[in-house]
Amino acid sequence: MSKVKKVTAHVIAAPVEQPFTSSRGWLYKTRGTCLVEIETDDGVVGWGECYGPSAVAKAFIDTQLGPRIIGRDPFDVEVVWEDLYNRIKDYGPKGMSIAAISGIDIALWDIVGKSCGKPVHKLIGGAFRTEVQSYATGLYFIDFDNLIGEAVEEAEGYVRDGFTAIKMKIGLGSVAKDFERVKAVRDAIGPDIRLMVDANHCFSVPTAIRLGRKLEELDIEWFEEPISPEDIDGYVEVSRALDMAVAGGENEFTRWGFKDAIVRKAMDIVQPDVCAAGGITECKKIATLASAHGVECVPHAWGSAVGLAATLHFLAAIPDQPPSLFPAPPLLEFEQCENPFRDHLAKEPIVQVRGVVQIPTAPGLGVDVDRSIIDKYRVA
């Protein structure tokens, strides 16, 4: 019987040619990630990815989590998950400890799939769909002397590429400025393109409600992270005050972290990240909890081809929300900022064609990792 032989955390990073920022004010000058490589004693290798500061994820894996799974059966995915969570929950039931577990969980599913000769989605319930509609995440703040012009130009480019849905950043410190920029984009792309806004939790409750009511005039699909993620009561207020959907949860972790937001319907859409919230194992449970309470699940995605593939398998296994004659399948977030690890880490990159992305069908995650990219951009 196969056993885990080796666990390696690879920290990689690359400079960004055109730095960008959001309302949080963090200037993205590099793109980086922590890749988890797990090897079994019969030579099968699985890959996973951890969201967040890569060096922190690596520290958790190297010192706390990796040694604990050596000699374990990689098919015991949920058994391993529970063991790792109970090992760290006294001091890490949220945050980077869970992101580190996520990377391990994804890598184990990759091993299981490769060992069985089946894609991961076939092992977690099957595929409700063979392809997904993606939305372009972009329209960050780059040229502060041309915020409207650059947003319009970028959005029009996505429409030419075939995207039928776009998510843009807001949070310019002024309701009037945000509204003006979003309106300019809406006017440029027309009424048939789905448009979402993401504030990266920069508003107070009253400001979020005031801006949200104005944005409803522009037929906005959802208002993402309007306020700080800790304020569940505030999310309830914003969600009740607005007719358009409120989304959030990319920085929440595990079924316990999502429980209150879902049960109280503080958000209309929850956005767990498979590389952060607990991996594929835990995100399936979060999606089930959401479904039981009539809340949509549209995962957050940000990272390399490994994380993108894991998200696709997760999306394949989520039912339509809700099931109907004219279903509304969950969307895939396909962020458009410069990222060599999304575009070059896989020997056959995951691509969108006119906004549509195919669900991988090769065994495991379906990603053949190019080790030369890891060697080229290795930090640790």
C-alpha cells in the first residue's frame, strides 16, 4: 500500500512588470506562491498550493504538518485533514495554518486521482459540468492620473477577448469617484456584460450601503467584500439594505469560520478559496453548508495553475445554484494580472477561450508541473 514518503514546500516569486494596487493600498510588485509537493514511496507525486505569505506556509509545513503525514496512506485524505487540524487548532484555527493544510489536502487529492487514473472531480462526487464560464478579475488601480480611462480601456479589452463577466476594483475614498468610474465602465461595455465590484473590505457599513444603492442603478451583479470580514453583524445590515447580492469570504477558513455568515445569511454569495479555506476536502463541506441555507458558493481564485486547477475540479462538483430549467452555474474567477505561475507553471496552461474554461480531465488535478519554472523562480 502506498505511503507518503516526502513533503516539500517550494516558495517561488517573480517580479511584476506593471505594479498594481487595490483599495487596501498594497502595491503588488511581485507574484509569489507556496507549492506543496508530496511524493509517495511508489513514486507518485501530488501538487498543492497555499494562499497567502509563502514563507509562512512553508514554515507550517516544514515544522508542523509535513513531518506528521510521513508514512501515512495518501488515500486517507479526510483522516489526514482532521489530524492536521486538530494538531494546530489550539493556536491556528484560521489563517496561514489552514492555508498550509489546504496545500497538503490538494496535493493528496492529486495523488489519489493519479493513482486511480481519474480526475479529482470524479472522486469528489462527479462533474455537474464539463466547462465553466469565467469572469475576468482586473481593473485594479495603476495610473492614478487616468483611473477612469484605464478602467474603460481594460474592460473593453476583456469584452473583445470574449468575457461575458468582469469584476473591477473600487474603493477610491469617495462615493462619487467610485460611482463615476463604475458608470464609465458600464457605459463602455454595455448592459449585456455581467459586472461585479470588489471593495476589498474598505468601507464602513453606512458608506457601503450608500454606495451600494447608487451602484444598483448600474445593474451590478454583486458587491464583493464591502466591509471588514470580522463584522458579520455589519454584513447582515448591508445585505438586508441592498437588492443586489453581497459577496465575501475569501479570507475566511473552514466550515466553522463560514458557519455564522452562512446560517445568518450575512452574505448572498460565499467565496471560499480552495488554497486557503481548507483545501478541496473542506471547501466541499462549506459548499454543502451554503447550499443547505440557500447561499450561493462562488470560490475565490488567485494563484498558480495548481490552485486554478483545484478550483476547477471543485467547481465541477458543485450543483447549479439553484437547480432549474435555466440553471445559473457558479462562475470561475480568472484573474488577469500578470502571473507567470498561472501562465507557465503547467506544461499545458489552463486557458480561457471566449470566457469559457474546460474542466481538466487528466488524472489528478490534470496539471503537469514544469519544474524548470520552480527552479527559475525559487526563493526557498
